[in-house]
Amino acid sequence: MILMNLILILLVGGIAAWLCESISTNAPKWVAVFSLIVALYPLRTVLFNLDAITSDAWLINESIPWISRFNISFHLAIDGLSLLLVLLTLTMGMVAVLAAWKEIKQRTGFFYFNLLWSLAGVVGVFCALDLFLFFVFWEVMLVPIYLLIAIWGYENRRYAAMKFFLFTQAGGLLMLLSICAFVLLHYQQSGELTFNYLDLLQHKLSDQSAFWVMLGFFIAFAIKLPIVPFHNWLPDAHTQAPTAVSVILAAVLLKTGGYGLIRFVLTIFPEASYDIAPYVMAIAGFSVIYGALMAFSQQDLKRLVAYSSVSHMGFVLLGCYAFTVQAWQGAVMQMLAHGISTSALFALVGAIQYRYHTRSLKELGGLWQTIPKLSAVGIFFVIASLGMPGLGNFVAEFLVLIGSFTTYPKLTVVATSGLILAAIYSLVIAQKTFFGPLKLGNAIDLDNREVLMMSSMAVLLIWMGLHPQPLIDLAQQTLNNFPLGVQ
Amino acid sequence: MDIQYISNLLLAVPLLPLFGATVLILAPLFSIQIPKLIVSVIAVGSISLAAICSILLNIELNEPSFNPVYGNWIQVDELTISFGLYLDALSLVMISIITGVGFLIHLYSIGFMDKDKDFQRYFAYLNLFVAAMLILVLADNLLLLFLGWEGVGLCSYLLIGFWHEETKNNLAANKAFIMTRIGDTGMAIGMFLLFFQLGTLNIQQIQTSAAELWPLVDVNQKYNLDMVTICCLLLLAGAVGKSGQLPLQSWLPDAMAGPTPVSALIHAATMVTAGVYLIARCHGLFELSPFAMQCVAAVGAITLFIAASAALVQNDVKRILAYSTISQIGYMFLALGAGAFSAAVFHLMTHAFFKALLFLSAGALIYSMHHEHNIFRMGGLAKKLPVVWLCFFIGCAALASLPLMSGFWSKELILGKLLDQHMYGYWLIAIAGAFITAFYSFRLFFVIFYGETKKEPDSQPSRIMVIPLSILGFLAIFGGIQPQGLIDMFSSPDSGQASHSIAIVAFTILVPICAVVFSFFQFKKGVFGRIIQSSVLNQIHRFLLSGWAFDWFYQKIFIDPFIELTRMNKSDVIDLFYKTIIGASRMLHNFLSQFQNGQLRWYSTSLVLFSVISLTFLLSR
């Protein structure tokens, strides 16, 4: 019951954090840190035996009946890909707690409750192998985030939270319809009612129905990823969310979209996905360019980073639909690398806002002169996000592009020009925030907590950039077991 | 030779400066103070150890090439990329230049940056740069090369904007990074294409499989845009961006915003020659495509002329040197295009010596003259700054390729090769360029050191600056010995040195001398720095001063439309769609909520109305 314990620890930790508030306002954050560390404990058997992983489809596979009337079970399992994303979730969850450390002063208990519950939802999404359960976790991660934005957000939080909720809910609705249609079609043909992923995987739908069912899933995940033209919730949500929530959003919530594409859309409907691939690739290329152009024109630092997210996640979609091994690996790497680098940027913007109470590029400038540590770290992550070789993002983008080039050379060339645009908006961040004459007063530089948080993310990125092979091998484990319909 | 020993030695070359950089970067992050002396020891020590390693490699390497692999970087399916270094005559020359000249410039920087408050950050960047540059020239595959390639670009960016309080410097840094990034993106696409076609990114394997896959059928197939040509042109895009060649050259003059030793190391001796290195490294590929070779030669020739003519009218000493760098790299490209790879790398080497010398002496000059850059506010300094005077003289003479200087041998070799290849048009441009080069170098020399004194120097260069200057001065005079390894590596059976008639040789030797004499008479007449009366001449002067108005052109064609486009769509046009949905539902809400107004007569009216309508509807069916 490893995975159930893992999720249970987070859920119980959340409740404990809430209850602890009455003891002290500082207690909840310690509870949160503690439960995130403890959550790693159940995974120990897997983590210490990574070398032994070879061919087995699932590293952990556990199932208990849940709603037996509809044959719905509490079926959780992880393979290489899910393990990577679960680890990312727990790590970045820790970063989120550290980012919220001083920023959140009101209703701390409820804050950490929501934070841990949303993380539990995300972990559930990455582990669920029952479509109904998957949908439940999909909602579990959504509601706490809505509350986090609506309660602890900045000036325009209600609008942003509502927008976030409606977009995701619209996607969720489509997904629910698809799930029901899929299950019913399966029931009609085989006479067996099941929500089990592995059973449904064996099932071949007719081309027509496969297309519509696939489309429902696809749009839900495309909204989450997000992909132009469904991206509009993201800049608002990020801008208004408290730093910790921005970190969670960028690091793990967007990844549920990419994960869903790989786990469900591409694996269950390879033919239908292959048919729409040219259009999706075009949309992905457009997303890369459009996101980058939008990022360049923003004056709000958080909005800028949010749009850069749109651009980066375009590479994930590009990699998913190129139907080559390299591109697919690149998409996974991009999810991990973007999760770290963009979260770090959001944490930095949060740190700047905490000190200067502004995120406007017009008001900032010359921060290096007063807070050099923060600025140096900032330059590092800006450089990472523009795809500097030696850091994780480069490996990811390189793999995506070199993989896509073999199948869609022209579109890949278009997407590659996104690298130039990435350099442009990234350098705008550096120049307008850290360099130039100092416009605002002095501030306190990064403290030890922040240095620890930032440097661990930097080390992760360097490690991913120079020695990505362990991660690639883990993800390859998933790929070997589910040959994604390479035609 | 002991393989283990050499591979360790080779690995130490890039890792030592990298280690220095890491220490210097991490210390302040964890609030550790390092005294200035220790900083200098770490920075200069690491690079001098690397220099010693590369000297040892020069002695130890007695095979044509050596290719140790230290591990795997990325392995996905058939894509395998290793951490492999490749040492042959070409990379040996490159690492010797980088560590040697790099060491001298580090040493000089101790004196030059002595009063700067960011002493440690400066050396951190500089060490990082050297490490990246070494990786660039040692990499055995294109991706590792690209790591070094982008790494040097990053360090160049950081060092151009080193004095970051001034927005002007940051803008120059951004410009440098983005313009080279444009070329790099072309190069990245080239890598994708090469991998797609050949299934490998290892440079040696690329060249052997390319030769098998795309054999050179006909040397005269000049304008055929086949696959190998496209690959070469994409690589050329990267080379052009990094080496400041047409059409991506205009970042280099602005890059002079950085500290002067940086200009010497990065923007003269090493990084900007990376493009030349890339083409020489991939020469097997380029030789398969006569058209691509033509393009390389054309880029070189046009650039060398444009840049030389722009250098004629500049008044900032560093900008003159920057344009002259662009122009000299143009010579190297021209040589590459003519198939004279060895001559190109030879010129790269001598250029590294004399241009580093010129920049460092310019640095000493600026240092002594209260940060004065304008040559027309100097004058008569020959007696007052004798060391600087001597260094400038040697540097200018080598740049002008006066007989027996180092630059003379390499430039003569290039000119000779052009004649061998019957590229007479290019030869003429090169000769014209040589004339202009000699003219502007001595214009620079005369204006600074002769005539009336306009400003007194306040200090002499310190000893730690003079030592590197004298070593470089020595190299700039006597460094004109072409490394034998290069000749062996690039010699093809049919390329015997054709002998040229005495008249042509004498002519090429006399051209720079005439230019110097001509320059002297112009100086005597007081032509330099005089205010121009004629409006046509004034226009031409302004045109040349702006480096043929490329900046203006790019501003109008690319930057302004780009900014305008993004500004127009600042609030995201796609959001309008969702805003419309919000607006529509709100309107509907307002409309419908009117009916719930609590007035009984409204309710009864609507009840009656609804009953009537529905009854009519039902009955009429």
C-alpha cells in the first residue's frame, strides 16, 4: 500500500497542519515540511532499487475495490514516468512551502492544508490507473488551488481564481464525458463495465468514436498544459497567485496535462493521435512562438514568466506528437526541467515582490547593486530558461527538436526560432530587473533558507543538464512498455 | 605515450579553469570573503596550470589525433552523445592559443582591474569563459561543441555588461547575445539536419559518412543547393554570428563596452575566431560543397572590405580595433573559402597575438589617460608613454603586415593561396583590404603618439601589465611560424605551393608599406580629425562611421516592427474571445434579472402573456 500511504500522508498532513494553527501560526509550515519528508518514506523501496528496474511495466501496482457496483477500484500504480513526476511533485512541494515561509501570515493552517491537499491530488493524478479515480484526483487538486488563489492571492485574485476554475472545469467536464463515453462503448461491446486503465487499453474503438473520445481528453489536457488558444487562465492565475501557488502551478499542475497526454491520449488512442498530429504540431509550434512574443511585451514580471511557460510547454506538446523516441524523451525532460526552472523564477519574483512590493519591470532595475545574491541566482535561472547548454532545459529542448525534425522538419524550424525569442524575453528580464541604475531602495539579500531553496534547484538543473541519463532511462522504462504508436 | 596520462592531462585543461570559476562564483553566494590576492592566485593559477598542461600535451602528442571519451552525456535510441574530447593539430594550436594568451590576459587583468570593486566577479567570468572556450575547441561532437559555443556566448554577454550600472552596456550585451543567438539557432538546425541525414553528431563520423553519402561529383557544380550545401550553410550561420561576419557583424563594435582585457581575450583573440575554428574543424564537410565554400569566401571578402572601410573613420580607439578584428576574421573566412584551412588557422594564431597586444596596449593607454577613448583627444604620447608606444608600434606593424612581422607571414600565405586557386577577384579585394588596413592602423598610431599633446597621462602601466605586454610583443614579431602539425593536417596531395612571380610578391609586400607612407603624409597634412566641409563627404563619413548603417537598417526592418507587433498584442487578442463570453453572460444575466423585480403586476402580466403564447402555440398545431 505504498502509494496509498503516500497520498494518505499528504492528506493527513494537511488536516494536521490545519489543526495545528491553534497551537501556533508557525506550526503548520513545520507540519507541511515534515509531511513532505515523511511522504518520501514509502517510496524508499523503489528509490533504493532503481538499478533493478528493467522490464516490469509497473514498479508499484496496488488496487483495492472501491465502488464495486460500477467496478471502480482504488487502483494506483507507478512506472518510470510517474515516479519522476511524483518525485518532482514532492520536491517542488517542498520548494513551495519554503517560498511561502514568510510570505503567508494569515490563516496559515488552512493555507498549508490546501497546499498539501492539492499536492495529494497531483500525486493521485500521476498514480491513478482507474479512469474514475483519475477524474476524482483531477478535481481534488483543482479545488484547493482555487481556494489558495482566491484567498491568499493579490489584488485581482477573485477574477483570476474564477477564471482558473472555469477553464479547468470546462476541460474536466469534457474529460468526464470522454471517460463515460469510453467506458460505455467498452461496455456495449464487451459487456464488461470497467474503469480500469489496463483493461480499457486493450480495447479498440472504431475510428470515428476513438477520435471524439480522444478529443475530449486532448482538450482537457491541452487546457491544463496550456496550449494557445486555451492558455488565458494561466497568466491571470500566475499573476494573482501567492508565490507558493505559482510554484505549484508551474512545477506540477501544468505537468498533469503533459502526463495525461502521454498516459492516456497517446497510449490509448495512438492511431487517432497520429491522425491529428500535423495539426497539433502546428498548434504547438504556434504556442512556442506566441507565448514568447507575449512574454516579451509584458511589463508585469510574473505575467512575463507565465507567458514564457506557455512557450516552454509548447515544446512538450511538440515532443509528444512528433512520434519519435527522442522527441518523446525530450517532452518528459522538458516537463521536469521547466518545472524546476520556471518555479525558481516564480520564487524569485515572489522574493522580489516580498522585498519591494512590486513586480513591474518599469519600477524595478539595478537590483544587483543592492541584492547581488538574489540577482546572481536570478541570472542563473533566466539563463536556464533561455536554454543554455549544460542545464536541464537545453537537453529537453534539444531532444524535442532533434526528434521532431525527423518527422516535421519545417515546423521544427519554426519552433526552433522560439529559441531566439526565448533569448530576447529572458534577457529583458535580466536587464530590466537586475541591471541598470538602481531605481528602488536597498533591501535585504537572500537569507539562508532562500539560498538553500534556490541552490538546490540550481544543482538539480545542472545535474539534469550534464547527466540526464538516469532520468532518460527511467522514462524509457515507460516507453518500452507502452510503445507509443510509432507508425 | 601513456594513454591514461594524456587523457587525464587533456581533461585537466578545461576542468582547471572551470574549477577556478566555480570557486569564485560559489564563494560569495555562501557569504565567504576571499581576499584579492587569493582571487588572483585562484584565477591566474588555474589558467596557468591549464597552460602548462597544454604545453605538456604539445610535447606528448605524437599521433595525428587522440580521442578519449570520458562518459556518456545523452543516449536516446540511436542518438548517442558522449563527453569525448578530440585532440589533433588543430585543437592543439587552439588550446595553446587560448591558454597561453588567456594566461597573459589574466595576468594583465590583475593590474587593470585592481581598483574595480567587482574584482572577483570579473575573474569568475573570465575563468568560466576560458573553460567554455576550451570545451568548444576540444569537443569531439557538435553538441558538446555547442555547449562550449553557448558558454562562451554567455560569458561574452556577462562581460560586455560587466559594468552593469549603465544601461548602455547592458544593451550592448543583449545585442551581442541575441545576434549571435540568431546564428546559433541556424547552427542548431544544422545539427538537427546532420543528425537526421547521417545519424550521428560526432564530428569525425559526420565527415566520413558525409563523404560517403554525398560524394563530390563535379567540382564545378557551383550553385546546386543540395543537402550537404544546406548543412554547411546552416553551420556557416553559426560561424558568421559568433565571428562577427556579415550580416551578423554589428554586435562586435558595441561589444567594446566591456573591460578592455575582455575585448582582447574574447572579442579579438579567442571567441570571435570560433567560427573560423568551426569551419576548419568541419573542413571535410565544407569541401564537399563548392557552393558553400564560395559562400564562405564571399562572406569573408565582403566583410573584410566593409569592416576595414569602417575602421578608417572611427575615432574611438577600441572601435577601430573592433572593426579591424572583424576585417581580419574576414581574411580568415576568405582563406577558409579558398580551401586554405591551414593558412586561416595560422592567421587566427598570429592575429590572436597582435590583436591581443593591441587591445592590451589600448587598455594600458586608456588606463593612463583617465578612461579616454577618443584618439583625437590624445596626441604626442610617444615620449610620455614609451612602453605603450612600442607595443602599439609592434601591434600596428603586425596588423598592417609589414615585412617580417608575424601578421606578414600569415597574410602573405592567404594572398598566395588565393592566387593558387585562381580567385583573382578575391585577391584584389584582399589587397585593397591590406592597403586600407595598413592605412588605418598607422592613422591610429600617428594620431595617438605624434602631433601636439592634448592631454597628459597620469600614470604609467604597472609592472604586472607590462610583463604580458612584452611577451605578446615578442610573439607579435616572431610568432609568424606556421605550426607544422597544421600543414600536415590540412595538406592534400595536389596542393603544392605554387611559386608566384617576383613582381606579384613584391607588389603584395609593397602595398602595406605604401599605405603607411601615404598615411604618414596625410597625417602631416592634418587630414585626420579635420572637420569635413563637403556635405557629400560628410554623408559618406557618417555612413562609414556607422559601419555601413547596418544598425539603422536592422532597427527599421526587424526591431521596430517586432516591438510594434508585440506592443499591439500586449493584452492578448485571444483573451478577447473569453472576455466576450464573460460580457455576453453578464448581459444575459442583467437582461434576465430584470424580470425578477418583485412587482406583482410584472409577474401577473408575464404569467398571462406566457399562458397565451403557449396556448396559441399548442392549439395552432
